[in-house]
Amino acid sequence: MKTATMPALRVEPELRQAAEEILRPGETLSAFVEDSLRRNVEFRRVQQEFIARGLASRDDAKKSGVYFSSEEVLQELDSILASTKKKARK
């Protein structure tokens, strides 16, 4: 597979210095930037999917007329959490 280059990135000298100061041993600035780009692409993909699920859920609720209060949702989440903790202790 062919690789592609990203456009040159102009930043303030302080930002470049801050990035260089936190590099791990053996890590290059290019590797750091690539990793940051990959993480942000994945984060935004997950974020878009989350929003799409939320909008679909909203639309389903409008169609069905079935809604749940925040208290009901939190009680259900507490129940799931308690059940999971109980299983983990065994």
C-alpha cells in the first residue's frame, strides 16, 4: 500500500517545544503527530456514531411515544453496575 504525506503543520514555537518535551524515549515528533492524528480520527468516528445512535433513539421515541425519565435510566444503570460488581467479587 502506498503511503501519503500530511500537509506541513505550522505551530507556535512553544507548542512544538511542549510536544518535544513530552516525547517518550525513542519517539519522534513525527510518530507523536501520527499517533495523535490516528487517535483523533478514531475519537471523532466514535463520536459521530454515538450522535447517530442518539438521534436514532430520539426518532424512535418520537414514533413510539415511549420515553424514560433520567431517574429510570440512572436506576437501571445502578442495577447493572451492582450486578457487575457482584459478579466480579465471585
